[in-house]
Amino acid sequence: MGAPELQPIGGTDYPTTWVQFLDWFHSEQACRDYLEKLRWADGLICPKCGASSEVERISRGRLICPACRHQTTVTAGTIFDKTRTELRVWFAAIWYITNQKHGVSALGLQRVLGLGSYETAWTMLHRLRRAMVRPGRELLHGEVEVDETHLALTDRKTPVSAVGRKSNTTKALVVIAVEMLQPKGFGRIRIQQIANGDYEHLMPFIKESVRSGAIIHSDGSAAYRKLDDAGYGHRRTVHLGSDTPAHESMPGVHRVAALLQRWMMGTHHGAVQPSQLDYYLDEFVFRFNRRTSRSRGLLFYRLLQQTVMTKPVTYGKIVEIPKKPGN
């Protein structure tokens, strides 16, 4: 086994206050230097030939691989790739986003940073949401509640007529998994949009979210009956005809569902579109799983770490290629 990863230190590896943040990232070069240390702590890894070497500069922002002479930049291949927004603004956005406990809307980010357009703020947020899923993150374990719920969304592209209905909202089906702590409390969560609440749609989510051998606590739905065959323990609670309300017998998923709906209405004012829903779910999971963190500076550091490991995405792809519900 390799040596354990050293924990970053506040005030040394990341700023702990806004004043310190301003002092550290006062220029574009300061931001590039910080990204280099974050991305290539053990030396430049060439994106073309894969060789590892000391960083060699040929200009203020361009680097060159000594082995194959390929030129690159610290932002190439990351969510900052080809951005026209200064790194100082990106850093300020990440600091602001991670310091707001309940998140921010694109309009709020535009106002705080003084951005020229709403689209710029919206795109920045969507790029950062893609960095909120850490590669190789640990699966949920122990006892895990799993259940589905519907979220009410207003689809602007294909609006639903309110004629004969109570509203013009559409229902998006999502599945929620919550680690249950003993003797009480909730651990980490996972949430994903799914097309249907049957076995074929639920099992891929469970396998990608929950460690084999964990105990899945579900309702009486037939969709969960083959969990034993898939390597999971299974505890069923049939709510139909029970004297115990569902929110008491399965408090984890009901509490998270209520918080999620409140967050979407309170922070995003019901503006989340079905085609982009999964990325908002990723942000909610990122925030919920770090709700007990005492250091907002460390959250800034962790998200910035993930931005240099996340592939770039253009505005066109964000708008035109939605993330599909799990299948």
C-alpha cells in the first residue's frame, strides 16, 4: 500500500479567509502558479506523451514537455480550457460558491462577480457542477435507505399545458440513497434521475452508488426483490396498511427529498430544467455530503482540485447534450 495522502493545511495549502484569498490570488500569474502546484505537484505530466518532468516555460503562460516538445498550458484539458474569463474571476466564483452553504443561482453569481452576462455566470456554474463529482469516490456502505421520489419541474423547452391539470409542471423521477448512521443520523447520499422505477433502472444506480454487501432498506416495491441475488442484504418495509408513516420508517430518503425540493425552489426558484437536472443533483450531493465541514477554505481547495481533473465542456455541449436519466 502507498503512503496515505497528506491532508492540506489551512493557511499553507489553501486560504482560510477572504482577506487571505485576496492576498494569495491578486493576479493571473498567481492563479496559474497555484493551479500548477495543484495539478502537477510531482512535475508536469505531458498530455501528449505522458512523460513526467520538471515544468519548463517558454512564455508567461505556456509550458513545454522536454521529452516530445509538446506545448501546453496549466488550463488545457480542464474546465478552464479556452475560457475567456480570467482565472481570478474563476477563483472568486469557486470561493463564493463554496462559502454559500445553500448554493447560489446564476443571477446571484453574476451580480456578485459583476459579470457582463447571465449566460457567462450560468455556464460557469454548470462547468463547476461537472467538477463536483470526485472520480473514484467511495461507495455508500452499512445500511442504506433507497427510494424514489418525484420532483416538480417547469420545462421551458417543451412546456406542459395546464389545461385539465392543477399546474403546468412536469414530474421528474429521481432515486435517492442515504447512509444511515447508528444510533441515529445520516451519512453520505447519492441521487440520480431515472427514467423508470423498475429493477432494470434502479440496479445500475445501486451498483454505482452502494458497496456490495451493504444492507439496502427499501419499501415494498417489487423492483427491489432481487437485491439478495445482486450481493446486497435487504430489509423491506411495506408501507401499505402500516400504522407507521413512511417518513418515520424511512426517515433518511424522506428528509433528503424534502431538503432537495426546498433547495431547488429556494436557491434556483424553480428554474431547473429536466435536461439539466442531474447536474443540479450532483451539486446538491456535493453540498450535503460536506455539510459538516468547518472549513470553507478546504471546500474551495477540494473543488479546485477537481476542476483540473475534469474535462472541458463548451457552452454548446452544456445546452445541446443533456445528461440522460439513468438507464
